[in-house]
Amino acid sequence: MKRTLIIGTYLPRQCGIATFSHDLYKSLVENGKDAEIMAISNGTEQNFPNQVVYSVSQHEKDEYLSAGDWINQNEYDCCIVQHEFGIFGGSAGDHILSLLERLSIPIISNLHTVLDTPSADEKRVIMRIAELSSKITVMTDRAIRVLMEVYQIPRVKIKLIPHGVPDFQITAEEAKEYLGLEGKTVMLSFGLLGRSKGYEVAIDAVSRIKDDNFLYIILGATHPNVLLHEGESYKNELIQQAAKLGLSGKVMFVNKYASDALLQIYLKACDIYVTPYPNVNQMSSGTLTFALGAGAAVLSTPYWYAKDLLADDRGCLFDFNDSQGLAECLNRLLSNPFLMNSYRNRALAYGKKMSWPNVGKQQIELIRNLMPTEDCTVVKALTVRNETTPLLPLKQQSQLRTANN
């Protein structure tokens, strides 16, 4: 079976789409599907891993055109596009259309954001992507409804494939011991810091918690774009807020971009996970998905993805910017171990269905269904890249040699 090309941001870039692209790549390869990466670059990345075979500068439209031609020359079976408006250049990220319009192979477009009140440009881009794609994949039932009602995309063209969950290799007890958190009831938030996260609401809620063994950990460095424009001002405001509320020992900042292994340790060590995001339009959240898979009791504001993921008593919702409501949820869990465990057990059971290996199998099945009959056999072992594959354009060869040295 031919190779599949994933298009999106990629490690070492520090963003959720880059992490998702990497996890998807691994899930395909581990299920026997040969895959490679075309990375959309903002110029900050260094040392792309070997699976990145081509890079496109985010704002250079000509490079998107050249990339489309290069894909057609390299015998891929299909492209899987990770779509988020902010990672592509042009108006509402429309440079990606220049690439997709040149392709002669099937396109699967995975939409990470689906807006129910898009701007004219945003709606134009999504509708054109849908026209060019063989299949649109989304992660929630609500996203399917919005695509049908707002963008007039036929239901038959849309498939639900959930966000993947890591295969955790450590127990909760081992994780707490590793981090020195034995005896603590731990609440965690994880992600790159920025004002769209609502962490100040969670810190205010912690000031209303009386349990001396309660600890709130905020894991994550400041988002690179935020760091560029306003430095560490948001993180410093959070630190000052915690100090003013007298929360020394109850709020901990872990200022690092966590590796997969370290993130898994923190997720398994936490009893409660909170996403206090202030924006209702969020259609997906890798951090919320991972926490569910880790078996945490999940608390969240009612943004779209959270409402879908935490249905059927898999977690507890509180209002946007409502620290009192979050505190009430927390105190209810802390005073009722049975309720806490019921949330955790439901989360763990649901998360097993969303493991990355299972998601990889669903993606491979979708690819197979788009292929002609003769290409329908799924390879059971990792295939080796054909050494006769045409070389990259000279500019790309030079870029990748420099990056990989």
C-alpha cells in the first residue's frame, strides 16, 4: 500500500496541532501504515525529525503551489490535512486552498475548529475545503451538525473520528510517588499559557477550598506567540494573584513544555482536571481528551467539545468565568469520594475507546475505503520507504539537511 502524507504543523513546534500530527503519525505507523509529514513552518522549528519530508513556509503562497505539485509526483495514496485557521497563511488561512486545488489524490481534511458564526472568509475557506476533500473528519457530534446547518456540507461527506488518547504506561500511585505528591488531592491544568485559558478563574476557585491536602498544578510554558508579544505578563499576573489570595502551597506552576512522557505522569497523578476556558466555540481540546483517558474527574466550562465529551455524567460543567461555580463542584467532589470515583471510572472507561491505536485503525479504514480495490490490503508490518522515491526540490533538500544536522 502506498504512503499517506499528513499535512500540518509538526514537532518540535510547540502547539496542539503539531502534537496531534505527531500522535496521528505514530498511530498510523504502529498500525502498519506507512506515513510521512509535510510540515507547515513558521520559521521557529529546528531539527525536524526524519518523518518530515517536506516543509512549507506558512506565509509563502508560492511554496503551497510547489508543494501541491511535489505531492502529485510522489505516489501518495492520500493526504490528511490538519486544519486550523491560524496555522496557514493568507486570509482565514486560505493559502492551503492553493495546495489542495492542485492535488490529484484523495484528501481527508480533519477540522480542529468548526465555527457556528464564521466570518465570510472563514466560511468560504471551509466550504471550499469541503468541496476539494473526499472526506471531512471532525471530533464531535456537534461539529457534524454545524457543518451541515451552517456550511451546507452533506452528512455523507462527514465522518466522526474522536481525538486520540495516549496509552498510559504508569499507574496513578506510581505517578504520585514519582512527583512526590503522595497524600495530596491534585487538580491539574495543562497547556501553553495565554489569556484564553481562564486559569485566573481556577485560581480564584482554589481560594474557596478548605482542604489542606488540596493542590492545583498549572503545567505549561507560555505560548511562543504570547511570549513574543507580551512576554511572561500573563503568567506573572497568575503568580501574583495566587500570592495575593494566600495560596502558597496550594497553587504550583510548572513552567515547562512537557514531553509526552512527563505529561502522562502528571495526568495520571491528578485526581481532578479542569479546563476553565472562556470561549464557547472551542470544538476540540487535546488536554481535556487526555485527562479523560487518564481517568481524572474532569471539570470544565460548557464549551462545545466539553459538553459533548462530558455527557452522560463523565464530568461536571460550571459556567464561564464562574469561580464560585467551580469551587462548588470542587467541594462537592472533595466531600464525596463516591462521586469522585464515579466520575473517574466513567472517564476511564470512555477514554479506552479513544486510544490512539484505535483512532489509527479508524483512520486507516477510512483511507482504505477511499482507495481503488487493488489498494485495499492493509499492511500488517511497517513498510520501508522506497529508495527510488523522487528527491525533494533542491531548496527543500537544503532546508531539511540543515534542520536535521
